[in-house]
Amino acid sequence: ITLAQHTQELIEVDPYWRSVTPAQLGIVTFTHTGWSSADHAARAAALSADGFAAVTSTSLRGTPALRLCTINPRTTEADITETLARLARGAGTGA
């Protein structure tokens, strides 16, 4: 739960990320400005294929979003920071 709140805090200070739903019970959903549903899905798939983290894509009230569940007890704040960085970089998508 604390890591989900940490994720939300990182998202709130970044001008490109936006929270879709507030962090709750270890889950946070967020979107990236300018990305389509396909962009969100491709970034999530690339990150999962990379093996670093498992983020899923979804749509909430018509807004494309990413969903991150932070319940793995081995996950650290540094892991969350790197997950967001890899998503932004494209995590192997060539972006």
C-alpha cells in the first residue's frame, strides 16, 4: 500500500504522468499525456517482456491507462522509480 502511494507521489510531480484513480490497496492507475491506448498497451507489454515489472494496460471511463499492483514484498521504491522510467523510455519498444 505504501509503494502504491509512493507511485502516486512520483506520478503527481511528473508533468507527463497523470493519476487516473488514487492509490488504493496496493494498486495505482495512471496515464501518460499524449499516448494512445495502443501506446499504453505496447509499453506495458514491452516492460513485461523485458522481465523487469508487470504493468497492465486498461481503460477507465474512456481514458487509456496503466495499472500497477505493488504487492510484491521484494519491490522497492527504486524499483517503482525505474518502472516509470522504463515505461517512459519505451522499455524496448524503440521509442
